[in-house]
Amino acid sequence: VPEEAQLDAVTAISGSGPAYFFLLIECLEAAGIELGLDPATARTLAIETARGAGLMAAEATDPPAQLRAQVTSKGGTTAAALEVLEAAGVRGIFAAAVAAGARRSTALAAEFGAL
């Protein structure tokens, strides 16, 4: 990043980010089991879905919002699921979580001294 002041945001997104994705995989796996899949199948589906989505995002020229729209059929299963996530405030929850990570990064830097 061009400015050192941005490192707390980098920490909150990239440093903590893998845990956010692991949590999502964990949630997908648990939901699959709850819906009757065996644990191994649920885990494989969750992990491979994350891998495929990550690869698509990395290789695409379209922004993530466009990719999401491309895989969401109006009135379909994905749209129904996304409506639940949006109604629950998933965007605000993620924003608050990342902000908390950035604040903690700032506090740790103050506590232990910036390098």
C-alpha cells in the first residue's frame, strides 16, 4: 500500500481475511450437514466452492458484484439465499468486523510500538 497509515486496513482485510473465509466454509459445511449431507461431502463441497469462486474472482475482469449477479438467477435459489443474507445485514456485519480488526491493529501498534 502507498501509505503506512493503510497497514491497519491491510491487516484487517488480508491478515484476518483467511479466517473470514474459513468461517464461511465452516458455515457452509455445517449447513450441508444440517440438510442431510454426510460431513465429508459437505466439507468437500464447501471447500471446492470457495476455491472455484476465488479462482473465478482472480481470473475475472468484472468486479465481484458483477460476478455475483452473473450467478444469481432472478427468483432462483441463489437469489433466495442472498435475500436472507442481505436482510440479516451481512454487509454491515462484515464492515463492522473488518473495522474491529483495523481498530485492534491500531491498538496493538500503539501498545507494542510501530516497527
